[in-house]
Amino acid sequence: MDITTAEINGFINDYVKDLRSGNASVFVGAGISRGAGYVDWKGLLSEIAESLNLDINKEYDLLSIAQYHVNKHGRTRINKKILEEFTEENEETENHRILARLPFRTIWTTNYDNLIEDTCNKYNKIVDDKYSVDKLFLNRPKADLILYKMHGDIESPGEAILTKEDYEGYFNTHEPFITTLSGELISKTFLFIGFSFTDPNIDHVLSRLNFKYKAKNREHYCLLKKYNIADFNNDQAELDYNLRKQQLFISELKRFGITTILIEDYSDITAILSEIEKRYNSHSVFISGSAIEYGEFTPLEAQSFIHLLSKEIIKKKLNVINGFGLGVGSAVINGALDAVYSENKKYSENQLVLKPFPQFPSGVKDLKQLWEEYRHNMISRAGIIVILFGNIETEDGIINADGVKIEFQIAIEKGLIPIPIFYTGYMAQEIFEDIVKDYSDYNLTKELFNAISNLKFDKDDLNKSIREIISIIQKIAK
């Protein structure tokens, strides 16, 4: 799929803009969990339909299937089926990992499984799990994300919203969820993924908001797979009919303020989410480096240089990420805070992300493992890596820092754009010499490589040197 088309490119740019301002959310449907091996509604109710002598493939009103079963046999078997299907620990997909890494403050889902929570935990994010009305009135301290599971959770299968009766009473039993969702749909831009829009609760909320606020509708987006002939056993007439019907459905979504992005394959969801993450991260610069000595720089020149660089990155409304490397980290922090405190109405402390490396083992993890995890965590949040100096002191003397090289390698694997400031020497110069051999292996275009190669250090005008680096960063940040 070409994600550079004007339609998709415009959607991604608009959505990333809202994401940066904290005004974006995502609604995750069953299609995302199905990619991890969990069943969708048809799969969940297949055996239930068989117990009623019905063929699930011939049924479209799945709510009624669940209700018929409860009417005849009670709720116990359905509760057991939910536990059987969703307590199995399936591995999350790349879609889940991207959603966990992105800075959503809220995520909504109708899924019962714990894939989102478990994936967020792997990225050290604290999730406030709202799967019942009671949970809405309690706030988990220091939560990074509120996850609204409006149809329940596998922890309480008896309370899962599944039958026709559950839906009929939802506005009485779960009114706070409806109120909260309505507010979010007014104030945030939503992206619906893996969602079929056959859920009557969502349909009712969207209809009500459209009726009340039609002239002020906020634009939302959904990713919807376009039908192809393979979906209909190569029956062209059937395909043509369903394509007409799909276009009518897309027009109906537009009435609710939802713009549809048609995709060719479900794997395109991952490509689009990856591009959203890439563009969001392009505004974050990871500064890698350590120094016992500064080569051609005096210590004062080096500290001033790092300070000014960090300050100017903040002033360009970008983010600085740093692991507090020896001889570099303090100047990075001081420069960033200098920009923030000089104009605190324009810049925010949130633009500085500081992740000091742990100095002692934790639990069963040794320092090497902890440092590896920290590096991956920091670097996955950035789109650019700037490499400065890079040396450490050992028993054998001062050598190039392997840690800086490791950070560079991780960054390349994750698609970051490297800017080694080679004239600072040491590992920064060594890395640049590696890049010279074939810059295309390191996420660089010819234009960017030439710009990096032409960097010059002017001792008499540090600002001039900083402007050259900032110019390259701005070419990358979108």
C-alpha cells in the first residue's frame, strides 16, 4: 500500500498534530485482537449457535444468538466460553506494541482481552483499567493511560456486554461510559481500527452527537479494508454488489464525521500505525554521548556547545531525550531547562525526557540487561539520534564508548535518522566513518548525508555551528 498518497498523508499529518497536543485517541475493535489469535464475535459464538442448531455463518444478528442461548440455557456457558477464549496468553502484535509506545492518554475498546494492558506493562506504562462503572469512580495513582473497556473484561465474564438484553439496558447500567465517550468524541480526534461499526452502543452515541452537534462535528478517522474478489470466492457480481454497499456505508460514516481510509490488506494497518509513530517521533531528538575528555574542545567550549544545542532543540518546539551520559547529560539538561524557564509559556518541561541509567541490579536483572532495556525504551521514543563525543575511562586509559555505539546500532534498527557530530571526535567520529562507507544503510538520504558531511565547528561562533545542526534536524522533523 502506498501511504504517501495525498489522502493518507494528510490524515497522518493531521492525526499526529492532534496526538502531539494530547487531543487524539484510538478505538480498538476485535480485528486487532484477532490478529493476535483471539476469536472475533463469530468465533466466540460459533459453538453457542451450534447448541441452538443454528449456523453462525448464516446469522447476522449475533446479539440475538447470544440472547437465545441465555434464554434457553442461562449465562454460565457463555461466561465459561469467554474465559476459555480470552484467558489464553497470546502474544501481542506489532499493532499493540505501536499503540503502547504512542503517548495516548486514553484508549477505548470493546475487547475483553488484556493485550493492551500487558503490552503497555512491557513498556513500563501504568494503565488505569476501566472495565466497570465502579472503576470509573476510582483513579489509579500515576497512571500513564486510561483504558476504557466499555464492554467488560475477562476478569468479570458475568458482567461482559454480550447479549441483546445487555445492550438494551446499557444506557441505564453503563451511562457513565456513554457520557465519558461522548465527551471524548467531542474533544478528541479518534482513530477507529479493527472496528466494524456494527456495535449498537457506538452507533447510538454517534447518532446522538451528530443530531446535537452536526455543525460542530469533530473529524474522526477509521481504517477499513476494501473488499476484493478473494473475499467472495472470485464471484465478480458479488464483489460489485458489496463494493456498492461499502461505499454507501462510507457515506453514512461521513455523516457522523468519520472519514474512511480504505486499505488493501490488514497488514496496511501496521504500515499506517508505523508511519504515525515515525512522524510523531520525528519531533524527538535522542542525544547520545559521554565524555571524560573533549578532544579539540576545551571543557568550557564543549559544555557551552552541548548546552546551546539542547536549548535550540527545545526552542524549535522539539523534544530532547537523554540518558544522562557522563560529561554530556548535565549540559543537555541545563540547556533544555534554560529554554523552558526563559519562556515557560512557549516551552514545557515535558519536552525534556530524562532517563538516567540504573546503577544497581534490580531483582533478577543484572545491570547489563537493565541498561539494554533502558536504551531500547529511550530510543524507541525518538526519530533522530545526535551523537556527541563518546569516550570513557578504563584501566587501560580513555577509549571510545561502546555504549554510544550500541545506542547508535539500536537507533538504526528502529529507523532513527543519525546525525553524528564527527568533529567532536571519539565514537561520534568512528560512527561517521562507518556511515561514509554506505550512507544508505543508515536511514540517510544523499541530501542529509551531504549536510552532515559539511558540518563545521566554529570556535569563534558556537551559534553558527549549532544552527547548522538544527537545520539538519528541521529537515527531518515533520
